[in-house]
Amino acid sequence: QVQLVESGGGLVQPGGSLRLSCVASGSIFSIYDMTWYRQAPGKQRELVAAITSGGSPNYVDSVKGRFTISRDNAKNTVYLQMNSLKPEDTAVYYCNAPVKTIARVIIDVWGQGTQVTVSS
């Protein structure tokens, strides 16, 4: 009933930039904190960035100063601007959010993921 769809991944050289987008759709009443996770081959999925419904961001130390999370509540969309990309940023990036549905039930929703590859 609620879906998150990511886009914007691709291949970029070290030092380059990408902007990821994640759009929520469906029977949405409200969205709480929106987050970006990533998972590299053979590694655990890790939280990269989070943003509250009021726009307050938090980041994992490894991306501070390079990544910026933002959201547009009117569009039910969260973004991740990634600058100064490094090979170690290579991963599948997922968005996630707790969503209150029109039926007033809170559900945890994940996107399908988008591949980011940083390589020369």
C-alpha cells in the first residue's frame, strides 16, 4: 500500500558527485524520520544518513562533510547529495522510513535499492 522508489545511482569517478532520490507513494498520512542505508558486497547494511520530519540531519562519520541529506515533505521525497565520492562509497543504497498510513497504522517501508559504483 506504501512504496519507496530510489533513483539516481550509477557509475562515477573518484571525486565525482551523484544525487539519489527516494519517492514515497501510496496511502500515506505522514512520514517520520527518513533514512539512507548502504550495503557493500560482503558487508553489513549500515545507516548512512537520517533526517527528521522537521529537517534535522545526522550522518555516519565516514560521510560527514561530503554527503547531504534533505527532504521535500510536499513531495514525500528524500534526497542524498553525494560529493567527493570515494571507491569505498560503492554499495547498493536503500531508503527507509516509518510511515503512518491513512488507516493510522505505522509501517516500516524499504525501497528496492539503487547501485552506486565509484571507480576510475
